[in-house]
Amino acid sequence: MDFELKKLTRSLICSEKTDALVVLIPEGMTPGDDPLSTLAALALKSGDLEAKPGKLLSAYRCEGIVATRVVLSGVGDASPKNIRTAINAAMSGLKTSNAQRVMVCLSAIENLPPAAVRAAVVACSETVYAYSTTKSKPVPGKLQRVLMAVNDLTSAQPAFDKAIGLVKGIELAKEWANRPANHATPTLLAGAAKELAKLPRIKVESLGLKEVEKLGMGAFIAVAQGSAEPLRFIVLRYEGAAKAEAPVVLIGKGITFDTGGISIKPAAEMDEMKFDMCGAASVLGTFRALAELQPSINVVGLIPACENMPSERAIKPGDVVTSMSGQTIEILNTDAEGRLVLCDVLTYAARFKPKAVIDIATLTGACVVALGAVRSGLFSNNEPLAESLAKAGDASLDPCWRMPLDDEYADGLKTNFADVANVAGRAGGAVTAAKFLQRFAGEFAWAHLDIAGTAWKGGAAKGATGRPVPLLLEYLLGQVAAEMSAKPPSKARLAKRSTPAAKTQA
């Protein structure tokens, strides 16, 4: 889908030719003398329309308005969250219509915040997205172009550009998460990463079994050995800042299919275990967005990709393996494989001397029980990092919730036969999984995002959500802003500030 941003008043919007016009109606909308304002005022006065988020009123070929269809959609206080609700409601109906070109009118919202522009673009993209890769006769969506109409381009343009980058990242994450496992093997996932290397400032390396064995990643290898599909360890680098600047490391769990191994899962809904690589998909999506936006930051992406399958070579409950850190692990449940591949990569991440390390994983069903599908679970050993991620989640409408990491939760991981067991029983399962990972986080600032409840939807709406790409991108861009504000101004910048002519020209 193509997006365009344009400065248009309400009166000019009435004369724009488009298949459908979506008008967001805020509470206390300022009246005007144009046909669009008249229509909205009459609808509100008669009670046929409310300004509450998601309330709709549709009209066809209105007098004085060139657009074929007009959809008035209540947006309440015009917060980003309410804008998302309003556009989802309006665009859902248009998705099945013959409309090819839609204009979304944000001009009725006074003092439009930049975050609202971003929310509008992302909501449009989410509503019309449809997976088609493995369909023999995909039906292309009719809606091809969305024009965003605003009153002021100066404040809206940066947010619009950011939203376009974010949408590209979300759609890439959805694409690879939605693919069935035979179309998203570890090798194919490595190929998707290599495609990103064609974009500016991105480098990619793909390691195989021999290289991983040399690294001593015994836990990662133990999970992969049960499958005929070879493992891949994918290393991505986005180099947007000076080499001396410490990177943020993103680690994405890449279990391209999870049967549970010898501790096999129930058959019901096992097809959804193709989504067990949503953490890896979110890292790919974040790198796609970084390539689009080109921020001044260094980011490393690490993806351990393999399948978890039952076979004569698969690990068994009671087996003991040695991790890259040297710690031995008793595998009491082979379906707790995600933490096994992640622990080795956490050890590997230390070599980058990172500013922060964030692992993203569909790790535990316990997190789904605790938080449902609304918020991802957030665990961290570093207060500033946890606070930054929580703020980024709220700002990007991709929220998370801080979970505990008390030392007592690790008691259940004790075993007589190794340094640590890979499970600790059902109670507090999301926390004990995080406590296992914390053992391998070393001394660096670390956070773990458990996205088992938020990475995909089941039922009739089955499919990947693209989360937490919005949260990760917001966090990374926030780090750039913080870095810029912390740096003293250069001599060149000071000279420009002190020169009236230069200021006028700018």
C-alpha cells in the first residue's frame, strides 16, 4: 500500500477526488462553513453519530463533497489509541468495498500530536494487511493508496516518515511469522536476513553447525539435533553511529517450528507453533525499519534459528548439556527449548560490549495466563532499561508489563545432576524462565520480553501481529534522542546558533 501526506483544510478536502473519505470526528470539533463540517455537525446534533472512538456513520455521494463515500468516525479525545480504534473501525468496512483510493482526514483534530499521525498510518496498514505468500490464487486487495490530510506538514511529516518505516518493519515481521514452517526454515530465515544486507548500513553473517560447535553452543545444538533441518545462527549489524559507540543487542528466538520435542505438545493448535519464531521475525522487522529511517545508532541482531523435533537424535528428558558459558543444564522438559537456544546467545552477546541486551521470545504459556494478549511480559536486571522499554511500549501502543525477578524464584531450578535445570514447575513459569535466562546475562544491562501472548492471534483472526517491532523501534529511536541531547553542541553548531544570517537561512 502507498501512503501520501498532504496539507489540506476541510474545505479543500471536500473538492478532492477519492473513492472514500474517512473523517475523524473529535469531541468538541470546531465548526466550519464547509460541507464536511456541516455534515458532521448535523450528524452529531441528531444523535446519529457520537464522537466516541469507533462510532461510525457512512454516507454516499454527499452534496458538496466530491468523494464517493464518506465515513465519519468518532475519535474521542483524539489520543493515538483512540485514533487507532477509529481507523480500524472505518477501514474494516472499506476493506471489502471497491475503494482503491482513500483519504483519511485528520484536519478536524486541532493541535494534532505527531504520535497520532503515526497511529493513523499504522492502523491503516494493519487493517488492510492480508497474507498471500503460499496461496495459489491470492486475491489482491483493492485498496492501494491512502492519503493522510493534515493542517500542518511541519509537525506531521517526521511522524509520517517514522510511521512508514515502522509499517515496513511490521509487515516484514508478519510475513515471516505467518509463513508455514516448510516455507520458513532456518535456512530460508537466514536468506531473509541476507536480503536485508542489500539495504544501507546493514551487514549479515550466517553461521552453520561447524561454526556454532566451535563457539561451544552446546545448548543451542542440543535443541537443533533432533531435526533434519540444519540450524542457522544469524548475526545482523546495523551500523549507524561511530564504531566506538556500544551497540544495543537484540536477540530473537528463532524456533521455526516447535513440536515440543520428546516432551511433545498436544495436537490441538500445534500448527500455531510456526509462530515460535516471532521473536526472530521481530528482529528482522526492526532492522528493516532501521534501514528505512537510518538513525544514528549501532544495533546488533542475533537470531538462533532451528526446529525442535522428536527423532532418534533428539534430546531426552534428563539429558545434561553444556552451554557456551560452561554451565551445565539438566533438560527436564524438551518443550522448554527456547531458553536453551537463548542462553548460549546471551553469552555470545557479551563480546559486543553492549550498551544493552534485549531478548525477544515466545517463551512461556504462563505469560499468556498472566497477561493475556494485551501486554508483553518485561523482565530486566536494569532499572533505566526497564523504564525506557516500558515508556516505549506505551508510546508505541505496544505495551509491556514489568514482572518480578526475585532471587527466590530461582530455587525451583536447582538440580542434583547439573548446575541448573531448564524448568522449575508450573508455578510462576514465566518468571522462572526469565530467572534461567538471567544466569547467562552476565554483567550487562539485560531485558527479556516474553511475547507469547502478543505475537500472534488465534481463531478466525489467526495471524502474526508484528509485535513488538513498534516497541523496539521506539526504544531505539529514543536512545538516539537521548544520546543527542546528552552530547555537548559541536563548535560548528554553536557558530551557526550565534550567526543571525545562518539562523535566518535555516
